[in-house]
Amino acid sequence: MVYCTVLFCTLGHAHKGCVSLRLHSFTMLASTFVQQKRLRVRLSSRFSAADEAEPGRTWRQHRSDPEEDTSLSRETSAVDPVAAARFSQLRSRRKAPPTHVTQDAVTDLALIGDFSKQHLLPVESGGHQELHCVSAHTVASLIRGQFGPAVEDFLIIDCRYPYEYQGGHIKGAVNLYTESQIQQAVHQASAGAQVSPRNASSWRMRMKGRLSDSLPEEEGSSPRKLIIFHCEFSSERGPHLCQYLRRLDRQANVYPSLHYPELYLLLGGYKHFHASYPDLCDPCGYVPMRHREYRDQLHGYRRKRPTRQQRRRPTIRVHQRTTR
């Protein structure tokens, strides 16, 4: 009996000691958490004060500036009126697309998006199987008017960020670098946006000057309206927005009709074009996307872009695939 009483007391003390140890451990953890939280608050306040005191900020400090984010959002959503008007001019006037599209026509990559005719520009092999790539030489010939009356109009869309575009771009190119800008330009063109008389006349004068050295127009064919996309290397931003425009165009029309049936991608992007034809760049410069002087802007633009997961779309049947 005495033995049992001693054992019971011993176990009771051990249990109390275990509970006390656990309470002590919990108290230590809670205290550590509170201290860490206070430290983060102090550091945050210190960096915020440094941002207000110093005009030059580091990349990580720039991330938490709400006023800068708001201005960047406005800039990202804005569309150049001239670019929107050029989209209106580039809309196809074709009224009678093929009523029946065969499977062979869909798989024929030599045909344009509405399967009505073959591509006018010579297509090069590239890393994007369902996009039609053209060389820098072909684009230079197009700018110089060497395709003559076979081309009624064309538009070069520079998908790089504004600081890249302002540092140097292909003559006549417009800067559209987000899905929102492409969508707004298409919608404004659908609503009948027209270019101002001054811009229209200046553009037509430039086009007439390029037609001096021309090729004969193909018999029985109508003049083409072409759109060429590119970014720095034409590896991600340019291809993505080219496919996005085709996707919008498919949604806005009865298959296989398209407002913009002939889309191209500049092979090698602006970097290769600038190295080959600097005289066709205005201004004649090249600013890489990852230039360290613009890393704040780069981070802001990249943060506004949709992620790869957000850009995914449901699979579309092969005879109605958006890129064709």
C-alpha cells in the first residue's frame, strides 16, 4: 500500500512536470513569434522612411510603392490612338470566306488564317510550329516597298516594354505589349475607329514612297493586309500576343472568317533586325530587356503580366485551332 502511494505521487509529479515543460515551450514559441513580428514591423517602417527620404530606391523597395503601381497600371492599359486606328485600317474587307473548309486545308500551313489563299511573304522555319516566321530580310524588303501593290498595307507590332521601344524600334512599328492593349485596339477597330487625317496622309505618303521599286501584283489576287509581331528575340512576348490576336479574331467571327487573316512573326526579333538593318530603326538603338538601368521598370511590367497558368486556355479541336 505504501509502495502504491509512493508510485502514484511520483507519477503525479512527473505529469505535472511534463505539463509545466509544455507550457514553458509554448510560452517561449509565442514570445519568439511576437518578437519576430515586432522586428518585421520595425524593419518595414525603417525602409518606408528611407524610401520617403531618398529619391533613389532599390529594386526591392520599389516593389511596395502603391502610387507607382497605380501609374504603371494606367500606362499598361493605355492604347496609342494611332495604333488603334492602324488596326482599323488593317481589317480585312473579305466578304465571302470559304463556306466549307477541308481537313487538308486546315493542316496546310502554307494557307493564311481563313484558308482563302497562300501566304504572300516567304515563311522561314522557326521554333514556333504553328506561327509563320519571316526573316529580317523579308521585313526590310517590305518596309522598302519591294512587294509593291501586292501589299495594300502592313503593321509591325513591337511587343517589347516601352523603355525598350523608346530606346530603338523598327520604323513605323507600334508598341503594344499587353493582352489588354491588343484587346482594346481590336475593339476600337471593330467600333469603327478611324485615323486622323494628318496621320492618315503622312502614312499614305510614306507608303507611296516605298512603292518605287515594286514587284508586279499577282493576277486575280487582291492586295494584302499584313501584321508582323516581334519582341526582343521573338521567343515569348511576340509569339504570345500574336496567338492572342488570332484567338480574339476567331471568337469575333464565324469560322473560318477573320478580320486579320495574315499574321507573321519576325524571326530573331528586334535584336537580330537591328544588327542587320540599323538604318531601318528609329532611333537607331537597342536596349535589352534586362538592362540594369531599367530593372525597376522591368519588375513592374513583369508583375503586371498574367502568369503562365493564367494564360492557359482549354484545348481546341484541330479543325478550329486558334493559331490557324
